[in-house]
Amino acid sequence: MRKLVTVRTVDAIRPIPGADAIECAIVEGWTVVIKKGEFAVGDRCVFYEIDAFLPLDDPRFAFLEKAAITWNEQRGVRLRTMKLRGQISQGLILPLSQFAEIDALALADPALRQRDWAELFGIGKWEPVIPACLSGEVEGPFPSFIAKTDQERIQNLPEVLAANDGLAFEVTVKLDGSSMTAFHNAGALGVCGRNWQLRETPGNSLWRVARENRLLEALATLGRNVALQGEIIGEGIQGNPEKLRGQQFHVFDVFDIDRGSHCGMDERNAIVDALRVLGAGVRTVPLLEVSTLDRFGGSMAEVLAYAEGPSLNPGTSREGVVFKRLDGGLSFKAISNSYLLKHSDR
């Protein structure tokens, strides 16, 4: 699960050319614009990740009043990617001294050091409104026997780059759409959005696309307890940046329900090929390459630069890229900063 509020350390302070009142703090892989002199290297801080929704009934966020919006009937501020005096800023840091709720003794415990404090402070994760064609009628909660699709951002995994262990990763384009899952489990078939299993209704795009591409029939014939997980893109979804006619489902993962883990690249490709033989129209996300992380030399900036580039439609800038170790045991995403600045309403 994504951690929205964590206690971290300021790793470096960098000047912003031409700026007298602000500077840039480096917090692990994140860059955050701060008031000059507010923090020093080594200071502990409370870090709020982008998309955190900060309630304005907490006086610690009162200085953000000008950016207030109403979301889920609550007045607050959604943290976005911004550019200030030419410097990318992502997230917010506040001095740890402002938070009496955080027990200093607890922070000394390695097991609690990476705790997400969002619930304690009433911080929610901002989500865009889901189009009616994707929400549909709820059958039930997202199945507990399938892991949700939510890769961690590379900025939260600097140790992965530092390892440089030579293991190969597949790199795919992250498409700008909505999460979709189609599964077979012990004879039961289902279709899900990000958070819910959905009932089949005439107006639901996820079910319609699953039927048009014979995904459920092929999964039933295959007989394995697996879930196809991917992105539905096209008309009526996120502004249709790929300029498609209609809608398409692109698989980026296959989850083995019996094993409780994602398949590696070779097994996933074999399952996709088998479903195609059984008559399913299975599309996959675009593969850029298979490579090691050594090419980035441990540089976060190099990874984020790599996230920029064309999408499925060569005339569209992509949302970012996803890295998956070939055995399926580790994955993470790098989101394009250009995309985040352009689509700050999402």
C-alpha cells in the first residue's frame, strides 16, 4: 500500500538559481521546495507524498488555504507536482517538532520507522472521479485472493538503484487509463475495477470489453486460477490521450491465485499466448526493453528522464514506465514529471 505520510530525513539541501527565499530539499528520491533556512541536512521531518489530501481543519496546513478544494465533502488541499522558479517540487515536509503525536521512542524502532501516519492525521489519498461507464454496479469488494495493482514509485525505493545487482528487468510503458482485472478462480469468473468487483450491466465498459475480447470464456477454458490485470484505455477514459476509437484492455500482469504471487515475464507471456489460442483478443502494454538497472548508474534523475517519451500512440507523451524483475518478484514505476505537471487535475 502507498504510504502517504512518513517520517524521513533531509539528505541534502540545494540552492535554486535566482531564488532568494526558497531552496530545494532532497528527501530520499524526492525533491521538495522549502523556505530557505527552514531545514538543515540530517533534520528529521514529516513527509507528505503527492496526492495526499490535507484537511484544513488541522492548523498545521492553514498556510495552504489559497490552494483549498472540496473533495469527499471535506475542505482541504491536494498535494500536486509543481514547478517553482524552474525547480520541480513534489510533496511537502514539515518539522518533526510540530508533531507531538509521533512518539520519538517509536521512531527508534526499525519496525515502526517506515510506518504510514496518514490515518492518525486524517490524511486521505486524493482520487479523481471515476466515469460512470467504469464504476458500474458493485458486486462486492475487490477480491481478497488477488493482489491489487499499485507499484511503488522509484523515489521511495532508492536502495533498489543503489544495489545495482545486475538482475534483468522488463520495462514497459505505463498507459494512462483505469485499472481493470478479469479473473477465473475455482470456476467463478469476475471483472473488477481498482477497488471493487463489478456486476455485469449493459453500460459497464469493463464488462463490455471483457466480453468483446472473449477474456472470460478463454480464462474458463484455460482452467487455471489466474487474474489478468491491466489498463483499460480509450474513449471516455482520462481524456483518451491515445486518441483511440472505442476502448481497449492492455494486460501488464498475470496474478497466480493459487500461488498468491505475480507471474514472471516468461510465464505471463505463456499464459497470454495460450489465451490467444483459445480465442481471446489479449493486448499487452508496450514493451520498451529488457535491461539491467546498471545503465542508470544509481541516478534517480536518469530514471526519471527515462520515464519521458512516447506512449502507445507515438504522438502522445507517456505517463511513465514500469520496471518488473523478470521473475515477477519486484516491480516499481517511474512517472514522467512532464505528465504530472501537465495533468495536475488527475
